[in-house]
Amino acid sequence: MGAAFVVAPAGFADEVPRLGAIANHDHAPVRVHSKPVIERLPVKVVEPVDLVVSGKSQIFVADRKAECVFRLDEHGSVSLAIEHLSGIQRIQVDADGTLYVLTASGGESSLHQITESGQHVVLQTLSFPASGFVRDELGRFVFSVNQSGRLVSLDAEGQMTDLAQLNQPVQDLILNAGGQLEALLPSGHVVRIDEEGAVSHSGFAEVGSTRLASLSDGSLLTLVDSASGRSQVLRISRETDRPTQFGIAATVPVGTKAVGFDSLGNLCLANPDLRAVTKVTSHFEIACPHCGKPTRMIFSAEPQPGAADSVRSF
């Protein structure tokens, strides 16, 4: 987890061919046999409990002990999105950069909205201890009640209603690629909840999974501690029956509390045990030397690139 290192890609010419030198060429990803670039991001955290990567490649990190949310831009500059917020539980970021923060204290919760310009308002005070939330494209919020299967909906007009009562406490909530609400349960079941509150089975996760995450292609992942002393990011199974093994997307340090992925699929993680926010970069975008079109470059330690999905580990 020390300083990042980069292995220079082999096989690139010293001189870039002039524009249009090759009329017919493809833009298949360039695979480089190399380990990913691992960097500890320049933000001093104490107890990071949530992390979100925005569509603008900004990384937001919620620190419960420091009572603030940090914002890191794509160049590594760090700023405070909000401070002096106690009891931070979860954060979300909209496409326009608006930050939403859920806080809880005792038997109550509050939902905060912070714009990019720094304007802060308390959108709603909740009479229950919320542990998680999501916001859909229509502006509706759904909250999970702590240690309960109860889901509560708050519409754009401020009307609050009970949406559903699940038979297990909710570990985490997420919106899938289709904008549908899904919930992770302690048993490893993943369920989908429609707008009317109807619940249906939608997949399986490893038992003991604690968080949900998504990739830009819409696939869902879970964060789970493993018996080997490492934590793993596993792929959710959409099969009818529970699989004996789940696909591994990444192996991360034990104690990791939240993970996120940028638009290229690079992993970011928050770990309070290490007091660190780390980024693992294996996907890059470079200019094609022939036409300048953006082309994917992938660092992979696989001996035969493309033979199987790579697994990040550090």
C-alpha cells in the first residue's frame, strides 16, 4: 500500500506515426502485461465509511469520525464538500454533482443536500434510524430502516410512505442499470422492489456480503470479508439457483468498508483500519497513434490476456 509504481508498456514505438499513416486499423483494447498502478490518495481520513465515484470522475469520501465529506477531483486536488456533520451513514452523488448525505443520531435521521457551490440544506428529518438510501432519476428517495426490513419512500413532493417490509434486515440498497431498486439481504439473497412495493427475487450474493456496487456496464457487485483474511469484491449471480462459487472482481485489504468504480472500471476503496483511500488503476484511455481516437489500454497480470477476466489483488 506504499507509493504507486508504473511499469512502462513494452512494444510502443519511440516515434508516433503521423496522423493517417495507417488508413485501416481497429481500436481494440491495448493489453500490457503489467500489474495495476496502486496509489494511496492524498486525503487524510480517520474513519471513512462510504465512497462514491461521480460521473465527473470525482471521488467523494464520507468520514464519520472527522464529521465531513471529502471531494477529490481527477487531478488529485482535495477539498471539503461539507463539514461538521455528525453520524454520517451514507452518501450519494447526482449526475450534476449534487451531494446527498444521510446522518443518524439516536432514533432519528436527517437527509442533507449539498450543491457543487456549497449550499447546504436539510431536505428531511426522519423519525426513524435510517441505515441506507438511494435516489432515483425522478427525485424519489428510498430509505432502509436500521436493523429492519422496512423500506420507506420519500417522493419529490415530500410525501413519505412505507414502500415494503422485507423478511430480513437490509444490508444495502442500489439502483440497477434499469433504474430499478434492489436490496441486499444478510442471507445473500438480492431482491428487486418495484414502485408499488412488490418484492421479487433477482439474484444471489455471497452470504455475509455487506455492500453493493455497480460497474459502468450495469453489472452488480458485492463486498464481503473472506475466511482467508482478505476481503473480496464478488459478482452477483443472476442464475435461478445459488452458485457454489461467485466470480471474483477484486481482492482488497480486510476492513474495507466501501468500494466504487470509475467510468473505465478502475477500483477505489475506503478502509478505516488503514485510514486510507486507495485507487487501483488498470484501465487507461490513450489516443490512437494513427488517428487520435480514444483507445482503451489495460494493464493485466494475466499470462494470456483476454483468456479470462482479470482479478485485481493487492
